[in-house]
Amino acid sequence: MYGVVLAAGRGTRMRPLTDRRPKPLLPVGNRSLLEQVFEAAREVVDEFVVVTGYRGDAIRESIGESYRDRPVHYVEQAEALGTAHAVAQAEPVVDDDFLVLNGDVV
């Protein structure tokens, strides 16, 4: 099963913390929000697809091509057009059942 993780938002309500990094990379304990989401889903997800937007390069650099032996793919949502649009961006990668997760919620 795929885990489609939505991580494209700007996190404007978290300013100034999100001025230099995307909200999913904000630390919570010893991990980022995004890593907390990966951990929560890791037992049921075989591959992750992260939908990026704002500062997506920082997310790719932080997470890399895999997370604890689970492949991580990246797709970009160039324009913020809502949740359904963000999920649709994963279509070129996802070819089986999938779970949608918010990348900034623990």
C-alpha cells in the first residue's frame, strides 16, 4: 500500500517558524512532523509518495529517497488548489491502494 503524504502547504499560521523551512519539517521531540507521520504509517505502508510545494527541495534533502527501508517518491503541487488536487498529483506514481496522510499532523 502507498502512503500519500500531503506536505505542500506554506504553514502561514506557524510563522516565523515556517519562514525558512516547510511546516512538515518543524521538529516535534527528536523528529520532524513528517517523520512522525512516516513512523505512524510505516507498519501499513510499503512506499511513501510525498506531495511537495513550498520549499519542497528542503523536504527532499531532509528525507531522501527512502525512510527506514520504505521507498519515498516525490511529486510537486505547483499551485495550491486544495486537498483533492494535491492527492491527484500522486496519480503518476500510485497504481494500487493508498492511504492519504497530512504531513503536518501528529
